Amino acid sequence: MSFEVILKDLVDNVPQAIGAILVDWEGEAVMEHCHCEPYDIRFIAAHKGIILSRLKEMQSTAQVGEVEDVVVTSDKGHLIIGCVDEDYSLVMNIERSCPVALALYHFRRAITALKKDI
């Protein structure tokens, strides 16, 4: 399955999904599927590295295990960030009314599919 199909399925299967993007270790877009301006999701994804690097610093000092994914909630929505491997991450933006557990279920399935393709 291609990256494009995986991201489209993810966004189509999550109610109130705004978009999803696969990015490399530098925050550069590899592929995205979104219901917004591509620039908006690319901008969000480019900054995900800051969040992941801080979490990885915390995990090494707190010995809590390896970070797989994280949900950041704001007054407007949720941002889900997950590690595909050392070089790639998946970022999904969803509206606040979206059930986070459902979004995480589909997000984690997409991560598994992406791991097979990378």
C-alpha cells in the first residue's frame, strides 16, 4: 500500500480529521492528505520535531520507555504525533469534537502500515 493510500484512508476513517502528514527527520513533508491548505499541515508538522525531541529527552531521564505517540490538545483540536521509525513521523490534526480514542486506533493502524512500506 502506498503512503498516499495509507494517509487518505486514515483521514477518511477518522471523523472530523483535518489532515495527516508523513514527515522526515528534518520536518520535511514526504506525503500529506488533508482537508485544509497543505501549507497549514506542513507548518504544523515541521514543528513536531521540537515536541518529540523534548519527550525523548524526558524519557531518557525518567526511564519511562520509548515514546510511540503523543496527543496534544488545544482549545481548537488535537494533534497526534507518532514515530514511524528513527527517520519518519506521522502527524494528524483533528477537530476537538473528534473522539481521540477512535483517532488513535486508526492512527496506530496507519503507523503499522507505514512501517511495512518504509
